[in-house]
Amino acid sequence: MPDIVDIAVSNDAFKTLVAAVQAAGLVETLKSPGPFTVFAPTDEAFAKLPPGTITTLLQNIPQLARILTYHVVSGKLTKADLAKLGTVTSVEGSPIKINCDDGFEVKNATVLAADIDADNGVIHVIDTVILMG
């Protein structure tokens, strides 16, 4: 079974995410045994950011890494697991609110596809880049 990075690389909707993960030096981490739960923003999600944001982040690797690790949680958590928890703590260290009352939302993002199984965790595809604060 492919790992989280292999799944992202093989999907055309994650070109920006893959480039960001590579730039931030997180490929090896996300290829490790984990397990991890990744909230993966699509290219369209990154496109919603204000103009110039992605360029700025690619020039500020520590900030880019913080934002990316905010999209990762330790452990393999399915939608059902997340619904029971309500809030999870990201690898970055900040809490992320989960809402499964009406659909499936992660902070301010809607989950487009849930429970994509990977060798080292699970991916939930989201329509918005979630930001701390």
C-alpha cells in the first residue's frame, strides 16, 4: 500500500501541497512509519489564499513547516474517530476543532474526501488551507 507522500504525489489535485512538503523538508517525516492523520488541502484550497501567500511561505521555510505540520495529527484517525474526539492536537502543537454534526469539517475547512487509507496513516482531503489562530 502506498504511503501518504506517494498518494499525494500520484494525485494531480495535490501539486502545491507536494511542492510545499518538499520545500519544507517534510517528505522523509511523512514517509516514516507514523502513523499520521493528514488534512490535505487541494491545489484549489491553496489558490484561495491571498495573492503572494504561497511565494512568501516558500521563502520562509520555518513558517511553511509550521503551517504544514498544523495539518498533521499523530495517529491514524478516521472520520468516526475524529467525530468522537471533537478536537485534536496537531503535530505543530495547536488544537484543531473537528465538527461532524452536519457533514465533516476541520476548523474552517470542509472535508471533500475522508478516510483515504495509506500505509502509514490516513488522509482527509480538505477544501481550505487551515491556519492557526
